[in-house]
Amino acid sequence: MSRHRSHRPANADSLLAELGRLTTQALERAELQRARIELAEALQREMLPDSLPELPGLRAAARYAPARDGLDIGGDWYDGFRLPDGSLGFSIGDVQGHDVEAAAFMGQVRIGLRAVAAFTTDPGEVLSRTNDLLATLDSSLFATCTFLRFDPATRELSGARAGHVPTVWATADGESGITADEGGVPLGITPGESFPVTRHPLSAPGVCVLVTDGVLEGPAFPIEAGLEHVLRIVRAGADGPPDELAAKVITVADLTGHTDDAAVLVLRYDE
């Protein structure tokens, strides 16, 4: 009794043709993804400031590192600028999501913060008005952020948080810690939010270090462990140059597995 197949097996030529078609499609998708990653990284680096402002008594430094695998680029930023009243404004944050859309949204957040800060110096008000602005945009993205203001007249550092990771600080005389201020929700989700302001008189030389969560956490590396690593580094480098400290803090991202991009902002204040 013989058996007959209902379909003839494909010949070698048709198999090779199908393989070639699938290979071409895969290469096209890979090239498209690579192009999107390169565009996002270019946007990211172009939007980050070339330098940070300084005043007598305050020096600033920053570092940025892209994601290790190149896929999670585009969301993190740091910024610093002079305000109309002679004080300095600083921000650091992380956009939810990645790639070109996140890089573009990050640019909108930075521009919004700068624009609002030109009319109000209160950090909580800066975040509140920026949040209202972002909530009007047709976007599903949101951003965590910390905004700080340094007043050279009073030597006060005031700040507000929008869903961002805590700030690490240390003084040259051995005091250190992780801020436990209340904070608010991330920017761009719902309008009408308020953001409590924390004020710190800078009575002793020291440093204030802000990071994004790409520095602190990764696969099997909880954010608490990352904060403790950063705290130890900050405590040891509280009396050193801010640029050197920023370079050391960004290396914590290597311990976490570095699956996200990462940013560090260091403010060094003197007597």
C-alpha cells in the first residue's frame, strides 16, 4: 500500500529564495532599529549642555552614560542654567520610555523647566507649572525630575522632586545621608499637582549628588543597594573636585548591569 503526500516538497531554489527574502527583511529591520538608536543617541547628546554654570561658592559637574546594549537610549538628562535673579537652576530627570520619542520628550521637559524658571524661582512652582504644560501635550510619556535652585545671597539650596530617586549628600566634616523629602508624582501625568519644597542652608562645605535610576538599579541589583554604593563614594569624595566625584559615581552603573542610560549631577559648595 503506497502513501502519497498532498503537497510536493519545496525544491532547493525556492527554499533559498525564501531564506533570502527573510534574511533581507531581518537586515532591513536591524538597520532601521540601528538608525533609530543612533538618532536617539545623537538627539540625547545634542540636548545635554556643553557646560554647567558656576558661582563663587558653588561648582558643578555631570556625567552621562548610554545603555550598555544601546536599546534603552534617550530618556535621561541633566541641566544647569542661570536664573534672572542671579541664582542658578539645576535639573536632572528620566523620561519613561526610550528611543527617539523619549529623547524628543526629554527636550520638551528641559525647555519647559527653563521657560517656567524664568518667571518663578520657587522649585515647587517650577515643577507644578511644567507638569501642567506637559499634561497638555498629546503624549503617553512622563518624566521623573528633581529641580534645585542655589541662591548665592543666602547660600541656600532649595529643591523639589517629581517622582525622582532621592538625593545623596555629604559634608567635608563627615556628615552624610540620603534625602527623605516628600516629593510629588512624575511630570506629565495629571495637571494640578503640587510639589513640596525642601530648603537646605549650606553652612558647611560639601556636595549634593543627584542621579537617575540607571545609576542605581539593574537586573538583580535593587535601588537600595545602588544608593548605598553611591553614598559611600560621595562620603569619601565630599572634599574633592566635583568632576572627579561625578566620574566615580557614574561607575556604579557598571555594578548594576547598566541596562538603562544613566546621568549624574554633582554640586560642590564651599565656604
